[in-house]
Amino acid sequence: MEKMNYEQSIKRLEEITAVLEKGEVSLDEMVKLYAEGTKLASACTKSLTEAQAKINELSQEEAK
């Protein structure tokens, strides 16, 4: 899987969700999409955590 930024990852997660909700793909494809979605969700969580840490760091620097 290529490296995506946060916005790209969210867009792909939305696409995966739409496909899975329709239920029109094979079980094997569902499992592959679910696995991809799980990885994307983890990457998004990591990005948000890093962004929050950076915001906290900047806020603390500004408060000095």
C-alpha cells in the first residue's frame, strides 16, 4: 500500500466502507478490504495523535 496522507486515507476508508456496506463483493474481497481499512484506520489514528502532540508542544512553547 502506498503512503497516503491523512485526507487520502480518510477518502479511501470512505470508499471501502461504501463497498462493504453494499455487500456486493466476494467474501475474499471483503476480507482484503477490511484488512486495508484496518491499516488505514491505524494510520489515521497515528496521524491524529502526532498532530495533537505537535499542537500541545506548540501551545506549551507559546505559553512560555
